[in-house]
Amino acid sequence: MSRTKRGPEVSGSPVDGSTVNGGISFWYAKDGVPAPREPLPGDATADVCVVGGGYTGLWTAYYLKKAAPFLNITVLEAKFCGYGASGRNGGWLYNGVAGRDRYARLHGHDQAVRLQRAMNDTVDEVVRAADEERIDADIHQGGVLEVAHTPAQLARLQAFHSVEIAFGETDRVLRGARETAERIRVTGAVGSTWTPHGARLHPAKLVTGLAAAVEALGVTIHESTPVTEIRPKHAVTPYGTVRAPYVLRCTEGFTAALKGSRRTWLPMNSSMIVTEPLSDEVWATIGWEGRETLGDMAHAYMYAQRTADGRIALGGRGHPYRYGSRTDNDGRTQPATVEALREILVRFFPTTAGVHVDHAWSGVLGVPRDWCATVTLDRTTGLGWAGGYVGSGVATANLAARTLRDLVQQDSGQAGATELTTLPWVNHKVRAWEPEPFRWLGVHGMYAAYRTADRRESTARSAATDRIARVADRLSGR
Ligand SMILES: Cc1cc2nc3c(=O)[nH]c(=O)nc-3n(C[C@H](O)[C@H](O)[C@H](O)COP(=O)(O)OP(=O)(O)OC[C@H]3O[C@@H](n4cnc5c(N)ncnc54)[C@H](O)[C@@H]3O)c2cc1C
């Protein structure tokens, strides 16, 4: 089905008179959000019901339908496919997976290496599948570059580099200040680490292209259809109930709004800004020809990409969490956060001081109590879920989706166990978050501690990680 756009309705409100604030995200600013699909017309049945139309839900529907075309699959989406983090993220398609080191402690190093290898392959799989489906998502496989600014950050960077190599990433490269500057001129960078297992992409182009591909395969997608309750074999909405042997919850940062899930995954906020397209003169001062995704080793870290149309999109934590696990209002962002992100931009690249910030937005990602991403299918109830990617969901959602496919196929007798169904993150159990006000106090306290630690490290000569950050890591269970 060819789908028309409704661009004019993407209109956040201005921050400083001309920076658009919210409007879901900048990634929809040019073409608008997709025209809505029909809501659920009434009670229905399916073989598999997927709740949530982000990368997790859509990739799950995609791979299941490809593997078993006879399956009747329905996706229920509260707003529109790509409304959540999948249409708002920083576009880092990379091989990081939250919780790997804990999985190594729980299941052994070799099992965690299997998970890491699967993640390395996942970056290529997303690129391959997007290509096969002719989704033009501005993908550029330039790898991931992470820089250090202070002695403590450099020590962490070197330790991180060694750990990644120990997990099999032997193609990772460590660079000194001069070599780093040959790739990108970040003020004060004293070193960097680079991995080829990463790509920059346009998040909304990927998610809207994927939704169209899923629909073309014969999956039914209903939008503007919020699921109010998930229970075994039922997904309940205001318009009717979908009955299905398998109901898969793919709602990541929004999970807390579902009945009985308030303390399951914490909706952590992340915020972004994007500049106007930079002039050739400004780009000449920055370099960044390789278009690597860019991050740093601060405790309250930043992430950035050079977009296909020559802008810098840069994100960070901002206001980390809303009381009571509430989510944001269509991406609206506090002016103080916009200013803080702008300060990082100018600190990194002083020649952007006069550059206009065109758009600012926010979104939520899902954080489990032990900060470990998971994929689960409960074989007694047919309920499944995947998420808790802690900000590393662009690639991870794809691996999670292929794993959900294999778990459903195994459970229904269509296939046996696979390499994916035995990965250490499958069926991992985690305790719930604390009730309020402890949840709010804990998260805000942790980020206040990280910001203090970053400030103290910026003036310290020592290579040791600041004591405050070490305590915050221990208390938060990271
Ligand atoms: C600002 C930001 C930047 C990020 N940057 C990166 C990055 O650069 N790289 C990276 O790897 N990760 C990044 N992430 C994380 C990553 O985007 C997410 O982990 C990933 O997109 C999660 O995909 P998902 O499909 O599980 O969830 P989502 O994309 O959030 O999709 C969930 C969907 O479920 C729908 N929904 C919610 N509740 C219901 C309900 N009750 N009924 C029906 N539908 C419902 C929502 O409307 C939404 O469309 C970022 C996240 C944010 C917010």
C-alpha cells in the first residue's frame, strides 16, 4: 500500500523563537509523520499479536511472517509506528548490548562472547535487511568512535577497549590524541577507541520503511490503538480484544503504563538537538569525513551523528526521569536541557558557536532494575516480551526480534532450539523497581552524582574514576 504523508501537522513549539521543540522528533520534520493506519475495528483473533510498533515489534512481525507466511499476525500500536524511541533516537546502529558483562558473570564468559558475536552480526543484518527491503535509511557504515577528554576518561576508555577485545572484538582500534584529530577534531580529546561494528542511520526512515515492508508481507497493523491490558492470550484495547496464543509486548520505555507493569522497566528520558546544515567551512574545521557515530566516556555521556544532510545531531541525558514513570509529551524538552546539549556541542566543536539549533526533542527508553536487556517467552502463558535495552536498542531490537521469532517457532513446534534461543539473555528474570518516591530519588540522585563526578574529573589530574561515580554505579546496580 502506498502511504501519503501529512507533514504540516509536525509542529512542536519554539524554544528560542525558532528552535522547534518536540513535534515527536526532528526525524519527521521534513516529511511529516506517516498517515495513520486504521484502528482495530472490534474483537479479532490472530496467531500472534504484537503490542507496539517500534523496531522490536516490527522486526518481530517481519521475521515471523518471513519464516512462517501462513501465520496471521496483528500489530497493535497506540499512536503510529515509530512514535516511540524508534522514531526519535540518535541513529547509532551499533553492537553494544546492555548487560553483557553481567551475563558473563551469570553464565560464563563464553556465553557472553556468543551474545556479543550475535550483536556484531546484527549490525550487518540490519543493513542487509534494509537493503533487501529497499529501505533508504541514510545508512553509512563508518563504525563507532568514542573519545576521552580527561585522564580519568582516558583510563576508562583504555579499560573499555581491552574488555571489548576480550569479548572477541579484535578489530577494535585505540587511537591517541593526534590520530583522533586526523578523524575528527573534538576540542581537548586525548584519545579514542573505534570499532567497525556500527553505522549511522536515519531512525524514522528505518521504522517507517520497516512498517511498510511488514504490511507488504501481509501483517495487519492497527494504529491509534492503545492496549490497556495484556493477559494470557488477550490484548485488550478500548475498541475490542485481540485473542491470540502468543501476545508479545514490545513497548520498551512505555511499558510502565500497562496494567500491572508500573515497576517493570523504568522510562528513562534521553534528549537530542540538531543543528542547521553546517557550511563547508565549518565542516572543514571539524573533519569527521568517516561519519562515525560519536560518543564520549563521561559518566553522563553524549552521543552524536553527522547526518546525511550535513547537520550534527547530538544527544544526552537531560532531565532523566519523570515522577511516577510518566513519559514525555510528544518529545517536548526543557529549555535547560536544550541549552546543556548546546553547550556540549560548542565545547566539542567551538566553530559551531554561531550555528542555529533547528530542533530539540526527547524520548523514553526502557531500563530494567539490573540494567540488562532481555528477551522472554513464557511457555506456560504464551506471553513474550523484549526490551530493556538501556539506550542501545537500535541494533539490539533486531536481535531480540529474531530471538522472539525462534522462541515462538520452537514453542509452537515449527522449529527446534537455535543459536539464538540459547543466548544468555533469553528468559532472564529481574526484580521490579522500587516504589515512588524511592525510584525518582534514586535516578535523580544517580545522575546528579554522575554530573558532579564529570565536573570533578574535568579538573583532576588523576586517572582514577571519581569516587562519587563509583558509589553511584554500585548503588544503582549498573
Ligand atoms: C532520544 C533517544 C536516543 C536514542 N539513541 C539511540 C541510539 O543512537 N542507538 C541505540 O542503539 N539506541 C538508542 N536509543 C534507544 C532505542 O531507540 C530504543 O531502545 C529502541 O528504539 C526501542 O525500540 P522498541 O520498539 O522496543 O520501543 P519503541 O520504539 O519505544 O516502540 C514502542 C512502541 O509501542 C507503542 N506503545 C506503547 N505503549 C503501547 C500500548 N499500551 N499499546 C500499543 N502500543 C503501545 C509506542 O507508541 C511505540 O510506538 C535512543 C532512545 C532515545 C529515546
